[in-house]
Amino acid sequence: MATAKKTPQGTWRIQIEIRGVRESGTFDTKREADAWAARRATEIREQARGNAGSVKTLRDALRRYAEEVSPTKRGEAKELIRLKAFERQALPLGKLIGQLTTADLAAWRDSRLAVNARGSVLRDMTLLGSVLEVARREWQWIPANPMRDVKRPANPDHRERIITGPEIRRMLRALGHGRGRVASVSQAVAMCFLVALATGMRAGELCALQWPDVKGDHVRLHTSKTGQGRDVPLSAYARRLITRMKGWDAVSVFGLQSQTLDTLFRRARDRAGLAGFTFHDSRHTAATRMAQKLHVLDLCRVFGWKRTDQALTYYNTKASDLARRL
């Protein structure tokens, strides 16, 4: 049995070696060091036998995923917030992961649906399912993923919100938009909003846009929500908007972080006395406008859609408009 030794700093250090696995730790008290050594020895032995699920809890899985997997993702910050939120929900966090059942997860799903929208619950189910799948495949903590048999709620209805001309004008006034040089962060948000309406680019894509990515009649996106880059064509109007941003930031076109963009956009919307739309609805608005001019295949290329039916998510022209065109 390993023996804890007191360090010159007054802490206690202990080292264990089990089945060729060597680990050590430093603790404030000898009791903590001995307890850790006994617990880790049991965990290592059980994991070597293929029984890690008999010593690891769901909480252990969530925290290891946050430490090892989330940092490899572009959306790390938001994912860490959601993983932390799991610890405040009706999940059996202290239950051994090997004993976690589909019924446990179904009960959690139902408790979430009672107070949250389907879209939010679906995203959380996907994340938790990913945690359990990594625990199954890579860590070998469980033989099967219990989330696979949990029925998922129906997908939420697609948003069909188009930002109208009067709403756009009121937003620009609230953001202090003018025709002169961009002189404030709010004005940079206004320009970003206008470029979004002209190109259909997402908030994250616009915030990541740097001056070397601007190629004259198009911009190059190196990555996007789908994980792949694409070229986005620029109309003459969009080119003029981007040109006006020169001098604002030496590296980034808009000099904005996604969180700042979202916060200032929402505040301006509230000041303007408006509601019912988000910055992302500019993408929906742009798609509806462009659909009047572009073939559906070209529309998919501009927006980065892999299937033509995705165009229907954003393209929502009115029957009266179609009638006039007929």
C-alpha cells in the first residue's frame, strides 16, 4: 500500500502504481491523500477488468468530457456552459455510469420539456448522448450508450421571421448608423447587420472575417457552422459596405466578437421598441430576398447548404408575391 509523505510545504504527496499505471497527487491532509490513493487504485483495477462503469459516475463523465473533448471544438465556451448546467438539472449525477438507464434519461428529458422548448432539449440530448458515446467508445466505461434508445422530441418548427424594411431602419437608428466613418462599436454592429442582410453570412462567420479574406467580388470563409469553408459572392452594395469598414480594425473586418455582436444587437432592438427577431433572422431575410434572383442551386452554394430542401427553411416568399410574378 502506498504511503503518503509530508512535503516541505506542509502538504502530503502520495504515489501509486497499479498494473503498470503510475499516478501521484498532492493533498492538504494525509487523510485526503490516503482516500485518493485507495479510490484511484480501485478505479484502475476495475478499468483494467473492463468494469470502469462500476466506479465512474455520470458526473465523472461530464467533467472528463469538459476537460478533454470540449477544448477541441470551435464552440468550446458555450458547450462548457451547457455541461455545467447539466449539474443543476434532474440528472442522476452521482449514479454509477454503468447503472445509468434509458429510463433515467427519459425522466430527465421529460423534466426539461416541462420548462424548456423542444429545440433546447434536443440540443442537450445530443450533447449528453455525445458524452456517453465517448465514454463507450474511447474510455470503455460502458458497453452501450443508454441515450440511443431515448425517444427524441419532434424537431421544432422552423423560424419564418423576416426582418422588415421599417424594422431595419429603426435598428440602424438605434445603433447610431450614419453615412460617415465608422466611429463606434455600435456603428460596427450596424454595418455587420447590413452586410448580413446583403450576403446571408452568419454572425460567427462575419466576426471571423479578416481583411485577407476579402477578395474583391467575394469573401473566403475558412470555416463555418458545417465545419467547411466556402466563398460568398458580394454584390456591389455589399462591397461598398465592407470598404467602409477600412480603418476600423487592422486585422478583423468588423472588429467584433460574436458575444458582443449579439448583446449590442439585442440592446438596440429593445431600445428601438422591437421584438420577435434575432441577428440570425438576417440570414433568413437575405435568403428570401436572394431567392427572387438566384436559381435554387446557386442559392445553396451561396448559403453553404448541402441539400436543396434546406432552401425551404429560409425561403418563405408570400403567395401574393408569387401571384404577381405569375
